[in-house]
Amino acid sequence: MDFEMLSEEAQPLVTHAHEQEYAKYIKAIDDRTFNLTFEGAKISYLRRSTINALANRQDVTAFIKKTEYPKNVLFHVHDALELADIIEQRGKKLFLLTTKLGLSMEFLSALLAHVDDNDLPMERKKYVIIPRGPHRMAMFKLVNNQALVCAPVLDTGTFDQVVPWLSCFPLEVQHDVREPDVYDVGFPQEHLRNEVEEPSAVWEMEDFGSEKHANAEKSRFDWGVTCEGRWYFFRGFPDRDVDEDYDDKQEEEGEGKTNEMEDGLWVL
């Protein structure tokens, strides 16, 4: 990657008109972001289906045009239509992240000439070492906030997988903590890869603070993940369903909810 070029092209927004266009899209992103507090940390991410809905070709093209891209022939790699094509093919996550952070489409154009959604999550050590310059912090900002679009698809048949950050762990149910470090949890089906026809709707999750302890208990579980130095193991309860109880609880607490999409919501 040409970090020198990226450091020069990561321009923040400078006009009020552009800020208004960004504000509309940022609100749409915020309205569809899933939020949950778990173990004292905030989980906040976009589902895969939400990413596809928010970054649809019609809205992306309209947004690019309304931000008057390209404004400067020195600060873009792709023309407007080509940029929209690339976003649709391999840059939806980076488009939403760039927009959410208020970074310019010129910066995104330069970024997509070197990386795409398949490179997420980006290693901080690799991507933040760029030359000093007036826009150096834009790459830091992008890399340090990438968890929003990095919720993984988890395989319910293996323990050999990593969730990069707790903030993008795609948990959607935290129900009835029955003992320390043991939870009943659920996941959006689009973030699970199941090998069984009728996967469990509810999983017992146990949180282990050491690899030695986790390995000693592994035989009791079906699958697991490692996340930020902790081990989370799961076993299913096919006959249990806490969806209704969970919905009631979340309505009372105001957590774990996203706004529903309405017709035309994303046409900016």
C-alpha cells in the first residue's frame, strides 16, 4: 500500500453542504447499528444484511454525486461511476465506515485502490504506520473504528476461530446469567455457520479467563471462540427458546434493538 498517497488523500469534510449529506447517511447507519452492553463493554456493530441494505447501489451513487466527487483531479483514483461499482463489488463495509467517520470519498477512492472489504479487519500495526502529514490521523481513525463493520460469521462446529474485538462479537441475547461467567445467549442466524438442520436458538456460553482452564473444560462444549485474551465456549439447547422473554426484557431496558427499515429510508 502506498501510505504516502493515503496520508495525503485522507481529507476530512470541509463544507457545510457536504456535512449535511454525511449527517443523513450517518443517521441511517446509527439507526441500524445493533447495540448491547456485555461484561461492562459496549457491543456495537452492523449486521451483514444491514451493510447490504445501507450500501445499496442507488443510495451509494446518489451520495457520491451529492458530495460532488471528484472535486480535485489530484485527489482521486476512480471516477464517480467506477467508484460506485467498486463499492458495490468489494467496498460496502469500507464505504459505510468511511462515511460514518466523516472521511472523504477521495480518501475512500485511494483506499480501495489498495485494499477492500476482504482485508478487514486490518492489523493496526500494519496500517497505521504511515508518513507524518496533515491527514495522517484519518487512517488511524479508520483502523481504530473498524469494529463497526467487522462482526464475523461464526462456525458452530469448531473452536479454532477468533473474534477480533468484543465490541463486534455478534451476540444478540444476554439472558438469565445463572452463575458467574455463564450466560444464555443467541446470535443472528446470518452470523452463524451451522452444520445441523435445526441449530439451537439459545446457547449456553461460558467465559474462561485462561487457556488452560478453557482446554480442560472444552469437551463439555460444541464450539468456541477466542476474543481479546478470553475464551468463550458454547453448547446448545435445541428445545429452549428465550426470544419472547428476551424481547420483553430488551424493550424494558432499551438495549439490543435496532430500528426497522422503512420503504425509502435509505434513499438520501
